[in-house]
Amino acid sequence: MSEKVLLIDDEQDFLEVMAERMQNRDIDVTTATSAKNGLDLALQENFDAIILDLQMPEMDGMEALKKLKSIDPDLQIILLTGHGTVEKGVQAMKLGAADFLEKPADMQELTEKIKKAHARKVMLVEKETEAKIRSILGSKGW
């Protein structure tokens, strides 16, 4: 099963190149050219990881990160930026980002981070399912 990724970046050329490179690595990629469009997609579909550009017009990556985390605190979000600083990376991690990479991203490193995000999501879903099962069994008098 391939990882399902949402890639949000305002640079259309970058989106197309990255999406193609990810698809060549058997990653299922959906793209969005704005944070607002990405938020809409995140509400409609489940993604193993969301790769989010930090600097975008209208709504920057930090604001989008906050909104995405309010939708689902367990979302695995990797921030990607051409203007990275240690402070921004620390701030992003405090807001719940799973990781932070600078452009141009090394595809091998990004692919590994996507796989780790997918593994974290699977683990969170399994824990949630276990808790539901325990709750159901506890409520029955079996």
C-alpha cells in the first residue's frame, strides 16, 4: 500500500515536479496551490502526510499548520520551505509539525520522512481502534 500525501505549495512548477518525483516512488500525491485549497482537501480526505510550504500568499504555512492541527491533531505535517530558520523549525515543531525540511528537498530524505509519518499515523489509528474495542467490550456484560 502506497503512502497518500497532500502537497501544498503556491509554486505550480514546484508542485508538478515534486508530485511527479513522488509518484515515481509509488507515493499517491494530491496537490493544492493554496493553503485554503489544502485545508478543504484535508477536510474531505485522509492523508498519511501533508507536506506544507511555509511561505505562501494569503495564508502562510504556520497559520495553515495551526488550522490543520485544529481539524485533526494527529495529522502528520511536514513543513517545507526555501526560507527556513532554526527558529521557524522550532516554532513549527511546537505547533505540532512532524518535521521540517528546507528546499530543495532531497527526495530520499523526504521519502523517508513520509514513510515515518505514515508509520506514526498507522500506530495512532491502531491505538484509537484498540481503545474503541476495549470500550465496546467493557460496555458489554460478556
